[in-house]
Amino acid sequence: MQKLLLTCTAFCLAMSIQAQELDKKKVFSRLVERETQYGQIAQKIWNYAEVGYKEKQSSLLLQETLRQAGFTVEAGVADIPTAFVATFGQGKPVIGIMAEYDALPGLSQDSIPTKRSLGGNSGHACGHHLFGTASVAAAIAVRDWMKETGQKGTIKLYGCPAEEGGSGKVYMVRAGLFSQADVMLHWHPNDENTVSASSSLANKAGKFRFYGLSSHAAASPERGRSALDGVEAMDHMANMMREHVPSSTRIHYVITNGGKAPNIVPDFAEVYYYVRSPQREVVADVWSRLEKIAEGAALGTGTRYEAELIGGVYEVLPNQRLASVMGVNLKAVGGYTLNASELAFAKQLQQTVGMQAVDLATTNQVFMDRPDPSGGGSTDVGDVSWVVPTVGLGTATWVPGTSAHSWQAVAAGGMSIGRKGMMVAAKTLAATAMDLFKKPALIEEARAEWLTKRGGAEFQYKSLLGDRKPALNYRD
């Protein structure tokens, strides 16, 4: 009798797994049917190329796509006009998918394998036009599956603006928007297909504004006090500090305003700084030292300064259990093969300055336990990962060997290579969400790991941005 029961149990389990795989195949097939539609949406956002907190058209397009698919959309959340949350279903579990859609300043580029600007002020050099579209596509695919099968639970799509330095998700975390989610999923454009339970760099960013006194630079320089001198003195001292910070620390800056003419002593100058490290405690310490440097620079040049903290994000808290689930699905989905025209594009692009010679066949491969796409950078996904278990993947939306934040990334992201990688991500996100809906034990296992890694239930999230409001004009 016991043997019969075990046989029946094994048979039922096998049938359940088979049914789940058939459901996934149906979802994948539907996504393929809609690939042209989603490609057109991504291309529109690529053309809009709207920078952080300015993504009005991009956000509205994704919102409308979700409304037409049966989602309820709440727009303008967390005091951010371009942020939104779209919801379908009710009850537990609640699976969330993050979408990004902001572009980077500069880097306007045509979708060709040679450097040629389209004449715009910005470009999707991090592929967020693909990010947002694939996430929306996955959420809609899961919604359709839930409706057809009667699956209980809730799917949420979080429209997250200003990832590039604006820390949009931090304000959404502070507003409690992720508190109902049991698991959060995300992805990021990359030059290979990979899932890894790795972290990222914590980050603080802000602008230091110096105010001096203008005068004629030749006739009466003694009457002036140069705000640019304040900026340059600060930059010099910051560069000397590099020797005395942990080797994994990164400090970057750009002078956003250095005056108007050489013959006028500048009465205003501004410098924009980033500080990064694998540990947010180090970031906080180095940032404090940077503020003291600004104070010293102002004293030494007879100017005054003001500092505005614009961005601040945690390092990602990785989750091995969720990464293993997502990894299985990415392997099942697989990569893609470059066709003849894509191969010609890729070969020509790989000859340009800044590219690495990587085997082009890797678009059809899946790599596990490689560094996360944001491992060498920072992301506000980090803050989300400390308030809810989170996992992400990268897919080959760029020619192998491409660096993010480059014109080459913009070019590939605006043609079929980008769209193919985008659909790999959409399928993997959808399949992972389906697994979590069907197997609540996975969520419990992921939550147990998450609680342990973040230091137990007593952990209290505290934003690196304090209580400041969203920096809606940080790109001005």
C-alpha cells in the first residue's frame, strides 16, 4: 500500500511539473507573438530618450500598455510624477517586477555600428528602454496566465524612474510601496546572459555649488573671488584623498558649471560628485570627508559653498535561493543566435574604440554565477533588496564586449540585437514569477535566507537620502 502511495505521489508530481512546463511554453509562445508590438514600444522609448524624472512620454506609454492589458494603474506615486504601480489580481503571494525607463545625458547615437549622433541631448546607453518594456511584457504575460488558469495572487509592475543617479526607487521604498511584495524581480541589459547572486556598489551623489564675487579678470582681479577656484581646490583635495580610502572605493566628478568667460572671475561654479563602495558605511564616511573638503576649499578661496545630496543607494543584498530559481529558467529560455545582418553589425562594432574582442556566439550561451550586471556600478535596486527578497538577471542586449554607458550600447539597443535580448529577459522574468506563484515554499526559503543575511528581523531600513524630497530637477 505504501509503495502504491509513493508511486501515486511521484506520478502526480510529475504531472504537475509537466503541466507547469506546458504553461510556460504557452506563455513563451504568446510573448513571441507580441514581440513586434513590444519591439515598437521599446523603440519609441529609445527615441524619446528622456532623462531621470523627465520620462513623461516613456512612463505614460508603459502605463497605457498595462491599462489596456487589464491592470489597475496608480500614477504619480511617492511624489514622483513619472513613477507608477500597476496591479492585477488580489491576495497572496504578491510578486513584483521592476521597470526602468530613464536615459543618460549625452550619448545620442544612431542605431548603426559607427559613431554618429542623432542630434539629441541624451541616449539609452544603459538600455532602460528595453528594461521597462521587457518587464511590462513579462507582467502582462503572467497576468494572462493567471486569468486563464485561475491562479490566485497578485502581480505588480513597479514603474521606477531616475535609476541613473536619481535614486527613484529609494523614494518608493520610503513610501512603503514595496512593503506588500513577497518577492521582487528585475533584470538589466548586458552583453551576456547571466544570473548571479552577487552584490553592487553603494553610492552617494550630490552637487557642490560655490559662490564667489565677479570682477574683471585683468583690470581688477583683486576684487574678485573665484567660485571656480573653490571647485578646483575641492577637486584637488578630493584627488589627494583617493590614496587614503579603501581600494574598492570609487570617486567620480564632473564640473557642471565653471563660469561663462575667461575674462570674468566666476561668481558661480558647480561640481557633481559620486562616491561608491561595496559597503554603504564606507560611502557615508568618505562622503562626510568630502563635505569637509568642500568646506576647506571655500575657506581657502574666500568663497562659500552649498551642498545638495541628490542620490544615495544601498548595495544589493543578494539572494542565492531566488538566483537558483531564476537561473533554471534562464537556462530553459536560452540565448539567441545572431543572424547574418546582426553578425555583420556586431563585427563592425567590435572594431571600434572601447570594444573588447569577445566571441559573438556567446549571445546563445547562458552563464551562471558571473558578476551581476550592476556589480561594478550602483543601482537603487539595492534599497529594494533590503526591504524585500530580490533577484535579477542580465541578458545580451548589446554586442558581446560592449561597455554600458557607451555609444555602442545605444547603437545595439536601438536595433534587433537589443530586442532579442529583451525578449530573453521577458520570458525569464515571466517563468520565474510563475514558479513563485505555484511554489510558495520557494518564497519562504528565499525569505529565510534574506532575513539571515540582512541581520534578522530587527534590521531597520534607513535611507541614505534622509528625508529629502525627490530631486526632480537633478538633470537640469
